[in-house]
Amino acid sequence: MTLSDLPALDATLNATAAVLLSIGWWRIRRGRVQQHRAFMLAAFCTSAAFLVSYLIYHAHVGSVRFAKHGIVRAVYFTVLLTHTVLATVIVPLVLISLVRGLKRQDARHRAIARWTMPLWLYVSITGVIVYVMLYQL
């Protein structure tokens, strides 16, 4: 694996996190607490691996310019802006949700997880979209 492979790895990790989050949410909706916990921990580890890979790549490469023009440029920067802002916001929300869930502070966990889950899912999905638009279009 080389440095140039990391963006594709990052997109794969983001997509995997989105799937794990979705399954984890589905499992808790059916009262499967242990399965929910396992999937959410897997999503957390996957997102943490993404963050490490992302930071390594951008520490070596810097920022990558979006070269397209027209409406696709406006769409890209709109997605990128919302993704970036929410990616910053989601970190403390995930950590708080994780700690509360692991401590079985169920009411407090639910109170924050109802915000964390959709935002985390959005960030994971838009991470894949940013990758596709930046590296595949």
C-alpha cells in the first residue's frame, strides 16, 4: 500500500462505518443491546482507523484541489462544507455517546445518540461522496 492508496482506503472505511452504524441502529431498534454495542464499537474503531489514515495522507500530501467547474463545483463545495463542519462536531458527540453507552447510562446515552447517529451517518456517507467527486469524477 502506498500513500496514493489512502484516499480509496478512507472511502472504504467511511462506507464500512456507515454500514456498521446502520446495522447497529437496526439492532437496537429490535432490542438487541449486545449486538448494537458490538456494531457501534466496530463503527467507532473503523472511524478511528479512517481518521488515522486521513491524517497521515494529508500530512504528506496537503490539500487536494477540486479541478472541476460548473454546477458540480458548487455541489462539491456544499457537500464538503457540511461534511467538514459536521466531522468536527461529531467527534465529541461520538465520544460522549460511546462513554454513556458503555457505562449503561441508557437514558443519557439515548438523549445524545439521537443526534449523534444521524450526524455520524451523514459524515460517513458524505466522506464517500467527497472521495468520489474529488478522485473519481
